[in-house]
Amino acid sequence: MQLQIVPSILSGDFGHLADEAKRVEEAGADALHIDVMDGHFVPNLTLGPKAVSSISRACNLFLDVHLMIYNPYDYIEPFVKAGADRLTIHLEATEDVEATLGFIRRCNVQAGLAFCPETSESILPKYFDKCDLLLLMTVNPGFGGQEFMPEVLKKVEFAHEFSKKYSKNAPLIQVDGGINLQTAKACVAAGANVLVSGSYLFKAKEMREAIASLKALREELDF
Ligand code: DX5
Ligand code: ZN
């Protein structure tokens, strides 16, 4: 499977979200990551369904919506209507994880499940066949521009090893937080196949080149 590169619009200019989404599309990204924060689960506030709907109209990118919110169940339908293609909920913020993942899938979008850095890997196998993507956070969620936490690589390796048993039905393994060319290399070597990157891609002189160099990692590492 090809490595997917997914820029996070959190590092974009919020005064020009539509233009930023088009810029990401023209730069050759595989999808667009949209961070939704509620000021409770994480100490920050960002975007809601209305902004997602505007972004959806502005581009043809697959919209990967990362919900850092409590009670995500209540917001699934509004985000699906807004044009989300995947909704990722947090294990730590969700009362009934299985029911919420099931509902997301019944809405005909992909279901992702995110884990904070300190959450133990031992709980991962329970959800392997219940989601389309595992998001292993490589920073504490809430802000862009933080430093990558290398201790999460063990969890990525664990997920990768486990996913071999599931072959083609295995969920994607996404990493998010502090991803640049160096840290991406370590993540891909550990088994990640979807890389979210905010500040590194948005600050790059040429986003297209930065995306291409991340994409090339898979071949470089001979996967
Ligand atoms: C952090 C968000 C990330 C963030 C990543 O809570 O989930 O998606 O945008 O930004 P960088 O790549 O700058 O760490
Ligand atoms: Zn995110």
C-alpha cells in the first residue's frame, strides 16, 4: 500500500480556509486533515461542521476529520452532512466506543479511533476489526507545532505487527503530531502508512516538494 500524506489545515490560515484547502489539493496531498477541538477534551477550540462544509465545497480532497471532543456520537451526523469522509474519535473521550464506531460506519464514512500518547497499546487489539484507521497520536492532542514523542513508536510497531494477522482487513495506521522528514522516517519504518503533518508542510517553501519527499520514504525504506 502506498504511503498517504495528509496535511493538517490547523497550520493553515483560518481567514482563507477555502484557499488553503485548494493549495493542499494542488500540492498533491492524499487527503486533508481537519482538527476539531472542543475546549474540554483538549484546551483549544477550532472548527465545526459549518467550516467543514465550506472546505468540502472548495476542494475534492478526502476529508479526514479528527474529533478531539467529548460526546462525539452527537456530532457524527452534522459532520457527515458537512462532507466528512472519515471521522476519527478519541478512545479517551468516548463513552461507548464500539457503538460510536458502528454508527460512523453506518453513516457510510470511514471510522477512525485515536489514542493519546499515554494510552496503553494493550487496548488496541480490541478495536482492530471495528475501525478503518487507528490514529496513534505522537503529541498530546490540542496544538500544532509540538515536538514528536518518540516513545509512541513502540505502539506503532505493535499495531503494525498485529495488523499483519489481519492482512487486507487491517486498519490503516496513522500518526499525527510533530511529523517532519526525520520523524516520518521513523514512523514509516515502524509501520505507519498515513502521515498527518501540519507545521512542517505549511511552513515548507514548496508544499508540493515537501509532500513528495515524505511520499518517497516508503520506497527509500524499501517497503
Ligand atoms: C494536534 C493535531 C494535529 C496537528 C499536527 O492535536 O491533532 O493534527 O495539526 O500539527 P503538527 O504537524 O504541527 O504537529
Ligand atoms: Zn489531528
